[in-house]
Amino acid sequence: MGRFIYDTAANAVDIDDRTLAHLRIVMMNKLRRSEPFMFDVEVGDGSGRRSFWIHPSVALQFHFFGSRQPRINRAWVDDLMQAASGPAGLTILPEPVDEKPVEKG
């Protein structure tokens, strides 16, 4: 289980490492293009949802508790990026089947 931290530890949400790795790619790319967006996420303790206005001027932290980098599902990144660019903003979508698995060599 990882943690997304927006500005301060008081603005943190626990998210599993695999999902967090994919969110990191989407957020990094949106902010690199100076494209702020809304990020809406369920709070892990069941107390509801939190919405964050993600803007390049606010510090982000992605704290991964696992020691290995998860394999990235390009289709999931594309789906998340499309959501982040839409009117409702970024939400955690279900991971689609990865049609192009990474070959082991």
C-alpha cells in the first residue's frame, strides 16, 4: 500500500502501489504540460471521497511501500489520462486487460 501526498501529510490518501505507479505517470505527464486537473479518490477508511485540484504549483509525493516497480499497463495509463483530461477529472478506473504484455528475455 502506497500513499499519495498532496502538499502536506494532512492531505494524504492511501493507494495500492500498482495503482499509484500508474497515477504517477498520468499526473507527471499532465503537470509537465501545465495542465491542472481534478483528482477524485475514495478514502481508504470508508469515510467518503476526497477531491484534489492538481496544479503544478503544489508539491506532490508518491510514497511506495513496496520495493519493486510494478509492470506498467499502457492501456490503463491511456484510460486514466483520458479521464484526467475529461470534464469529471481523474478517478481510479478498473485496470483493463493488458493486451501487450512485456516480453521476458
